[in-house]
Amino acid sequence: MNLPVGPTSISAFTPSSFFSAAAARTAWGLYPQELQYLILIMAGTITSNESLRREAHPNPAMISIRKATDRFHTKAGWLDSWHTFSFGDHRDPKYDGFRALRVINDDTVAPGQGFGAHPHRDMEIVSYVLDGALQHRDNLGTGSVIRPGDVQRMSAGTGVVHSEFNGSRSEPAHFLQIWIVPEARGIAPGYEQKRFAMEERRGKLRVLASRDGRDGSVVVHQDAAIYGALLAPGERVEYALAKDRHAWVHLARGAIELNGARLTAGDGAAVSEERALQLTGREGAEVLLFDLA
């Protein structure tokens, strides 16, 4: 099925057309980082999960803040995207990812537009909708609508083709697209979507994704967990980082203080060598916390 999308629309893929299609997307600055990652694997440059962690980001001391205004930006008509890490034509070796976390794209898709069918491989892809609704279809036979409160995980594994589309004729769709490098290549493609009510996240950190699917979270195939919280002004949550663990904090909206450092919407923070995190709401805030090996 062809979707009415913008200039990046690709209606079908075959193995022989994968690289030419990826090259076409490179011109639009959308997905070449994943292609580069696959080339490194095939060339033998990346050989283990531990090497991925080392190459993803040097260990920063304590807390290092990445301001929203310092992120990379893609504006392509129907798509307005802010990239926390290197993506597409935007590249900075200092921000090629953090541990196994490769991508946080803050995407706004215009009404009636979206990403046409395109392939992924060997990546855990988590979608988190902030406003509006996002339609998902893939070659596994999955079709769903993702709304605020939903978390979708797609394991690309040996290969999957999917599309994402804003079906509204009047409202934009605003969502976070998150990529996590899996701990093993070649797993079976899979899909999972669960809903987490506001009450489960209000004033507390609620696990949304984890390696073992604990507490009803979606499963990610990596030693990582994603937590979400909604914080009113003055509300505080605490999180204890285990020894040799790291965290990335992404503030989706509002304002918080992270161990005394102020973060505003779109800001991120890399955390290492800290055992306790305190997140205090300063404006109505929606925050994601990534616990990473």
C-alpha cells in the first residue's frame, strides 16, 4: 500500500534496492546513520556489544548537559526534526550516541504526511508520542495507532519494512523516535505496544521499557531500561544508579532540575559516576530517563 507522504516516500523495497533507496534517503538526511552502522558491522569494524558501548560516547564526568538549541535540526517541509545525536547529514563525533543509545529524534510531522515504507535492521526502535497520533504499518502484518501514553517497540532484527504516518487532516503529530543498539544481531523481528496511564507516571518514575519486560513494560533486547515521569512544579523523584551504570535524561517538555542543574524542554543530560539522581519539577514536565550499561 502506498501512503500519501512527502518527498521521502518509498513505496516498496527489495534486497537489491536497499542501498539505492538508502542513498535516496541520505539526500534528505533521514536514515543514513543506520546504514553506516550496518556497513561497520559487515566490515567487521564493530564486533561486540562492549565495543558499541565504547564507541558510542566517551565517559563524561558526572553530568554533561546537551541543550535543546545545540541539537541538530532537519526541516524538510512536512517534517520538523531535532536530533539529540548524529543523524543523517548531521554529524559530530562527540554526539554519535551515548552507550547503547543511538538516536533520540524529536519529530513533528505535518497533517496528512509521514515516512513512507522503509527498511530497518538490527535496531530496537521505540516510539513515544507527545501530541497527536501516529499510524504504524509494517511487513509483519502489524498496524496500529500510537497516541500519548502509548509506547511502541519494534525490533528490526533480521529486517523489517515499516511506515509511520500522521492520519490527521488538521493536527500535527509530535513524537520521539528512539533507537537503541541491540545486544545481539540477527534476532527475529518483533513488535510490541503498551499503554501507560498518566496516573502511573504522575509524580513517579514508571518503567516503560526493559530487558526483562518487568512490571508490564515493553521488552528491549539490550541491557537498558527506559523510565517515564510526569512532574508538577515542586514534585521530586529520585533514582539510584547501580555501580558502573550510566543514565541519559531527556526532557520532553516543561522544566526540571537534575541534581541542581536546570533542564528545559528538549534538553538532554549524560550522567556517569553519579549514584543518585534527583529530578525536581519546575514547570509541568514530561521526562524520560534511560538506565544504560
